[in-house]
Amino acid sequence: MSSTDFEDTGTPVDQDVTESAATSSSAEPAGEKTTLDLVQEALGGKEASPASETGEDQPEAKAQEGGADPKEGESEDTLTEEEKRTLSQRSRNRFHRLVETKKALEGQLSEVKPKAENFDRFVNYLQSNDLSAEDVENTLGIAAMIKKGDAAGAYQKVLPIFQKLAQAVGAVLPPQYQERVRLGHLSEQDARQLVQTEATARLSQYQLQRHQQMAQAQAERQQLERLTAEVVSAGDSWAQTKAQSDPDWSLRKDLVVELIGAELRQRGVPPTAQDVYALCEEVDKRVRERLKPFAAPKREMRPVTGVGSSPRSTPEPKNTLDVLNNTLAGIR
């Protein structure tokens, strides 16, 4: 559905229709967005393209846009002699400024790109190892304390971690196992083995749950992608059908699409293509009903009576006698 983006104003849909009806038929179409944009908003603009400059530079801009591709050996950042003769001095200055801006942006991009790639690798590492922001903050905090020489602070942070690790590998027995060893119910070696076995079982259970969560999240993402594709296709198909079958569609298109976007945000994305069609038809019907009072009344065609008509064409009068003759011929 190629139409303008939807903005939820928070007002009731019927009120939106009434307030917009007086101007919708005469408004110029705005920058349009696709159904995909609308669905993504419902699940969660483009900036309007700058208007073409008017004046003497406008034909020159068209000449630049319609120019042929540079020949082999020529650079896109320089003007040929023919282009220089075609363009005004003002346009040539603008071209040079744009080239300088382009080179500056390319330089900035070359500096930022490696940093972005390193950051992506860092994020992927965190995700693959199931590390949260809190984990990273705590780890870096301990490293910073060690670097600064704050041994006491680092020790207080590391001690609880060390104690948990010691219990997990059986280096330190939990109190319940220490008591059983003391009473002779269990040897120390068997107690350590039991602690390690329990720790391994807990880790396996955690990994299994984590794997199930990741698989479920991936399945939900795939389902969402399929749903989005179906909704986009259904919306585009419905709009194309309206454009071909309804001569008044262009007059209310922007308003209909805007209200469909509001409905998507309120109700969520419909689960099937049939539901998308039903929603679009419902909104379109509501808009047509609201716009009826603003439609121009049709004039009744009434036949002219009391004046005779002649199948023959009447010649243009040249003098007063001709006027009298034509008048008498019309009432015979």
C-alpha cells in the first residue's frame, strides 16, 4: 500500500475523519510510504525529500540529472568542458561544494567504519556468550579497580564470585556436606564429587533452558517476518484494486491510509490477509460515510420546454431582417 505515513494523534478515528474531510479532496499528495513502514510502526519518518529549487538553477539541475554517465578515465568529481559551458557559475560553485562535502563524508566514514565493525564484533560476542550489560559493567569495574590499585574494593567484588566457583568445583564444601563429612556419613572425596555433579546438572539445565529460549525467540522473529510480508502484500493489493476500480479513490486515499495506520497501532497487526482486507474495507467505508456531506450535490437535468427547436442550424444574422426571420422560424 503506497501511501503517506500514519501519525497517531490520539483523537477518535471518527473525529479525525470529520476534521480532515473538508481539506482531503483538495490537498496535494504528501511524500508516500509503503505498507511495510506502517506495519513496522504498528509493531514498534522518513524525512521529506527536499523540494527542488526554483529559479534559473532548476533547468541546470535537470541537465545534471539527465547527463550521461562519465566516460572511462573521467571522474564524477570533476566537470567536463561541455558541462562547464552548460552550467552557470553559481551551479559550478555548488557542484564543487558538494564534491568537497562528499569527500569529507567519505573520510569520516572510513574512520567510523572500523569502529562500527569492532563494536558489532563486541556485541556479537556478548550475545553468543549470554552476557548482559550488568555482567560487562561488573567485570570492567573489577578490572578498573585492579588497574587503579584499589585491591580492597576489587577483593570485595571478587570474593563472592570466588566462593561460588569454589563450591561449584568442590574445592569448598557447602555447610550441609561439611556436616555429613564430620559425622562420618560421607567421605570428603565423595562429598566433593557430589558437589561437582550437582553443579554440572545445574549448568546443563540452565544451558537447556537458554537454548529453548533462543529457539523460541528465533521462531517468533521468523513468524513476525512472514506476517509482515503477508500484511504488506495484502495492503498493497487492496490499494491497487481500489485505484483501478474506484474513480474517487485518489481523493480520499491519504485520509484512508492515515486512519488505517491509526487502527494498526491500536489493534495490532492483523493475523491474516483476510483480516487486513476487512480492516481496510471497514476504514474506507467509514471515510466514505463521513465525506458524504462534503460531496458536491449532483445537478438535476431538466428538459427545456416552451421553446421550439429546429433540426436545421440557424445562420448567423447579418442585419435586423435576418434577426427577425430567425426569430419567426424558431417559434413556428
